[in-house]
Amino acid sequence: MGTHIGTRIYTALNGKLVGKDDQGNRYYQERSDPKGRRRKRWVIYNGEPEASRVPAEWHGWLHYMVDQTPDEAPISRKPWQTEHKPNQTGTPDAWRPPGSEYEGGQRSVATGDYEPWRPT
């Protein structure tokens, strides 16, 4: 799957490339300044379209939280921030809690303070 033909045509006719991220996703904005509304913004994904692949700084721009792109006004990273990681749901790398069927269905023994509800 990739970008739909309608999106490609709309981008070619109306889009202005404003930047790329480290994953190769390209970010666009409408060329013309529409009267009475703000310019549309969108992303063309490099590969499968997956919203979790948009880094935080570009997410803010896409959703009109900031006016300048991360290329125009770089956002300083905090020491506690980690590198962007795409959503792993549905992949072999997905997190599976202890006791999950995918982890063998075994979990730690209850601590003894839990009493299950039993209908009377």
C-alpha cells in the first residue's frame, strides 16, 4: 500500500514541500493562502502509512500547535526523551504482559491478598 492516487494528484497541484523527517516522511502545506481558513497540512509517508511514525516535533506542526516547521525552528530535545519508535502492535516486537497467551500463559502466583468474586 502507498499513497493514494488522489493524494498524489492533490499534492502535485496544491502542495508545497516544507520538510522531511529522519524517516523520509515528507510534509506539505497548501501553496495558496486560502481566505477565511488556515492552510491545509499533510504528510506523505515513506512506506506504509502509519500515524505513529510521525515524530513529535512534526506532529505539533501538522496539528497547528506551532506555526514554524522543525526545520525553521528546531525544538531542543530534553535529556529524558528517547528516539522515536514506531508502533509495534501486531508485530513480533510488540510488548506482551506476563501471563499473556503469547508468553506461554503463565503468570506469577497471586500474593494472597486477592479473593475472586464468587456468585452466591
